[in-house]
Amino acid sequence: MSTTTVAIIGAGFCGATLAMHLLRRPPVRPMRVLLINRSGAMARGVAYGTRALSHLLNVPAGRMSALAGDDDDFYRYARGRDPRVARGSFVARRIYGDYLEARLTEAIEQAGAGVEFRSVVGSAVRIAAVDGGARGAITMDDGMSIVADRVVLSSGNEMRRDPFIAESQRKFYDSGAYVRDPWRPGALRGIAPDAPVLLVGSGLTMMDVVLDLRARAHAAPIHVVSRHGLLPLAHREMDAPPYYDDRLASRMLARADVRHYVRAVRGAVRDAIRRGGDWRDVIGSLRAATPALWRQLPSDERRRFLRHVRPYWDAHRHRCAPEPAARLQAEFARGGVVVIAGRVTGYSEHPNGVAVAVRRRGAAVSERLEVGAVVNCTGPAPDFSARAGSLLGNLYADGLIVPDAIGMGFEIADDGAVLDRDGSPSAWLRYVGPLLQARDWEATAVPELRQYVKWLADTLLAPRSERALI
């Protein structure tokens, strides 16, 4: 019987856990699993590659199991390292990276007969259909070619888009005073401890950068600018018993209208508070229904949500751990960090730094900020057309992926197959990862991603009579 090759590109959470699932279960036929990553650090990715102990998970330990169906797996691992860890604890992200690496290593060592694993270090730069469109050929950055029966893309968080600015000002984004990707190793090392800094974006990335700068003995003022000036809200200190309004999702699904959604959520929050509940539980109760709520919205309503509601949704839905929230509040209290609701309108570099023009929300004119560096904290954002030469840029140029209607990702069928520019699903190319947000919205956190990964693994391992992929 011939061996089926499954190549997984990206060894972050989704790539590593998909490999775990494939290795843990007996295959229908002999299988080779290739895990391709540009660095030798497997199971880390952008989120868990940090070594800073100040960078905490934004989800309690009791809800961070990588394995669907074993909800306490990470909690047991974390308690094994520190008996003080509770289900409601927020532990360091580096520990979660250690956990993923340990579980992947176990899966490799315990893989049964008929399953082979190989780690491939390097960057995939192009994929093309071969054998009449039945398989994919991956070209690596060193020229090596890998032919696979099934190729799974599991990347997405590494993409960055420069903050919007007039075309005449975009040349600044090539400056050494600009940090496009704060997660690039050593990205913040060039910022002098006494140099004021501007962070563009006020979400979770901003919080990490503030803590990282302070850990590096940076003592100068930090300015933060974003359109609404909204900050991530904090989780509760303890896992309180939740109050769920089970009728909320049904009421919202009755009309595919963003205003209707907002009114329904606000009403449910008021009701929950009257009952002694917490607004966090109302937001949490929508997680399972979010894909259906998002999918039923037409494109114009999705754009309305992104423009007017998303900043508020992100602040309430993507919360931070209590400890970094308290540290940031202390920075606000002493004036170390100042948040501005507004936008950057211009940059002027000079020998002593950068003069940044910032227009506050509602103001007619811009004001001037003098800083030593500008850091992009707007978070991941796909822009395939601007990534010429990268894997996703080449897939876009070759017509193997097509951006979704509102530019959040690319088109993906219900079974995970990637759609090409003609709208046809690929026979061999699949995707799992945060860009599923374009299709289902709720697809960026571990509790959801682990379900997507398990579903794809089940599909890959199903017998051919059940439309198997391998």
C-alpha cells in the first residue's frame, strides 16, 4: 500500500496540534507527516515564542487544553510545573509553548506503526498543483521540492499591515525608526531607554510591547494612538459561575442586521447585571453561535460591523489577564503611558528622532509628538497583494487563493478546502488557522481553534467512503 504524505506548513498552535492528532491515531493507510517551519522551534508560533514571563495567556489555564475532548490537559501540565496553578490562573505564554512542544514530542515518540514524522526547517515560498491537480508540490527557500498528497496551510498570525497613512507619508515605513513587527526577534532592542515611543494600536499587542519595553529598562513616556482609544478589558480575578442567557443567540439570529445585534447584546447585559451576573458571561455565551451570526450577515453589514462595532467587540471579547491590566493602569496613573483617541496624519524624520502629527478624534488640526521610535501594534492583518515573493503572496498571484469579500482572509469552503480564483475548491490544499475568522469570525482563540483542528484531522483520517482526504 502506498504512503500518503501530509505536509503541514506552519508549526504554531494549529500546525503542531494537527500533527499531534495525525500521529496519535492509527491511519487508514501508511502516512508520512511533514511539519514545515521556518525556524527549528516547533509548537511556538508568534504567540508562544515569547520568552518574557510578563507575557501571560489571555485565557485561564483551565480552558487552554490543546486537545479537544480533554479539557484539563493543559491544567494538569501547568500544575505539574507549579502546584499553585488553579483553573482560573493566567500563566506565562512561554509555559504554554513548552506544553505544546512537550505534547508534540510525546506524539512523535509514541506514534504507532504506519505513521512517519519528519520536521522540515525552512520557508515554503511557492506551492503548485501537480499530477493533474491531485497533489501539491512545495518549493522551499533553498530550492528543495516536496510533493505531498495533501498540503495544510496553518499560518496567518505573522502577517502585518502598516497603519493607514496618506501615500506621500508611506516612505516612513521604510525607516529604521519604524518597527513593523514587534514580534520579530530583537525588534525592540534598538529603542533607547530614554527615547519616547509611539505605539500605533491599543489592543493586546500594545500591552505586550509596553510590558516588554519596561522590562528592558525603558523609562521614557509611551504614547498610544488608536481610532477610538479603547483598551482591552480585564478578565475577572477568579472563574466565577457564569450566567448565560441562552435565548440571546436566538434573538440575534432572527435578523441579519448589526444594529439589531448591538441592541440585543446591550439588552442582555442589562438583564444579566440586574440578575447579579456579569457582562463577560453575556459575551461568552455567544461564542458557539458566533459563526452562524457572522455567516448570515451580508457583506455590507460585515463592513458596518468592522467599521463601527469591532473596536468595542474586541475590547470586550479579547480580554487580558488581570495582572498586566493592573500594571498598565499603574502606568496610566503615573503618566508613563498616555492613550490618544485619534489617528496619525504624518511623519517627519529628523536627526534626533521623529515628529509625528496626530489628530485627536473630533479635532480640526493635528498636534505634534516628538518620539524616538514608532511601533506598529495594530496586530495581524492579511494583505496578500502586498506580500510579493512570500508564500501567501505567490499563492495569491498564482490564483490558488482568493481574498474574501471584505479583506479579512481568503475564501475557504466548509470542508476547509481553499477556493481558487475561479471559486473551485482545491482537491489537495486545506487551511486551518486564524484566517478562518473571515468565514466564521470566532477563530482566533485556542478554545475554537482546537475544534477546527480536530475536525480537520478527523476529515483527513476518515475512510475514503466518507470522503477521505487521504
